Amino acid sequence: MIRILSIFLLSFTLAAYTPFVHAASPDTLRVDVTETSRAQGQFFTVRATATRSAPSLWFMERTYTMFLQPDSSWKAMVPVENLTKPGTYALLVRTTTGEKKIPVRVNPNNRKIQYITLDPSKKGLRATEIEKMRVKTALLTESPDKLYSGVFLRPAPGRTSSLFGLKRSYNGRPVESYHKGIDISAPQGTPVKSTADGRVVLCGTVREGFQVHGNTVIIDHGQGLTSIYMHLNTISAIEGSPVRKGEVIGTVGHTGISTAPHLHWGTYLYGISVDPQLFEGRQY
Ligand SMILES: [Zn+2]
């Protein structure tokens, strides 16, 4: 009886393992995209499994790093630049053993065009080379570790006075720029908090040449995601230091090109701005 039982148990055990033995080859690439239809200024979340080495990901003639996740999959949040022409495009994921092409749709976000007439006397209010270079470099940070977790916080209380993505035409010329964040209206001195855990990669001040951005903090959240906080009155963050979600990094002000105290908050993926409202109160 004991013998019969042990044979039964043995065959049961073998049966339980069988599916793993006959599973698809570990090199059979699988690619999932959470939503295949997104609007301008949003992003596609792409995940690749069953590949040991980092896959290469292409979208709109640009390559994006895919980052290794704790479950051995590879992930990238691929931004759709706000001025991308609506239409059908493809996400291409390639490994040494195969490739997958996923058709995706980019829809218009219907954000209004603001027609701005620039006073010739304001032509001097241009970003300095130092602020352009330092901001660009910081926003392009791609550190391999995912530093953020849980839901993203709104960095300051207050009314959203300007949305992300409003397109701008200057002096009747075609649209060539847009609002790369949201504006939160708040009194001067209101504490500004980091939206998520990360590392401070830039603290720039008016004194250092940040004429347009004003006093600015940029935080790297890892895996291609960064956030920017502009026009600050004071900065308490320290460049190079780690920062926790909800930690005060400065206060609301109106330094740089700003007419009234407000926080300009932006979120970037691989250096391309995406709508911060996609992050607030959500997790990825
Ligand atoms: Zn703004």
C-alpha cells in the first residue's frame, strides 16, 4: 500500500513539473504594450519577456533603453512627444533571437494653440546657454535602478492654472513649442515636495544664470523618468543627494520668467516631456 502510494505521489510530482519541462524556449520573445492607443504627450508602457539580454526598442526613428525588472522582464515607458503627428506608428522590439513589431496609434490631445505676440523688447529674455545645457543634461538622465514606487504625489497644493501641452505660436509663426508641464498656482513660500523617491540631479539658481527657469530642481527617479520644479523662491534640496517622496525640496516663488507665484511641474521620460497629470495619484 505504501509502495502504491509512493508511486502515485511520484507520478503526481512528475505531472506537476511536466509543463515546465515542455514550456516554450526561454528565448521566445514576448512583447506586451499596456495600451496601444495613446494621445500626444502620453506614453506607451512596453514590457518584453523571455529574453536574457537587453532588447533594443525603436519608436519613431529613436532607440529607447529597456530596463531590467525584478521579475526578469524588461520595461520601458516610451514617450509620445506632444507635437507628434497623429497616426499609426510601430514599436519595434528586437533581440538577438527575434523581433516583434506592435502597431500603435497616436491620437491628437486637442490642447489649444496659444497665439503669442512677443514684444521686441522681450527678445532679451532668452534662456542662457548654461541653463539650457544643464537642464537638458539633467533631464536626459537614465539611471538603471527604479527609485520610485507607489503613487506619485502632487508636489504642491493649489489650482492647476495651466495645463500641459498647450501649443504655442509666436508672432503668427507655426507651432514650434508647447507648455512642458503644469502650473500650480500657490502663494509664495508654499513648500514644494518631491513627487516620488529619487536623487537630486540639478539645483540651479538665477545667480548661476537660470534667467528663464528661475531657481530650479530636477530629480532623477530612475529608469529614464525625471521631474522638474521651476520658478522656486528657495531651494532646500542638495544636488547629488537622495530624496524621499514628499520631502520638501524648496518653496513656491516667481523667479525666472514668471509673472505671479506658481510652481511649474514637469515630468520627463528619456528627456521628452509628458503630462505630469498621468503620474499624479497613479503608480507605474
Ligand atoms: Zn509652466
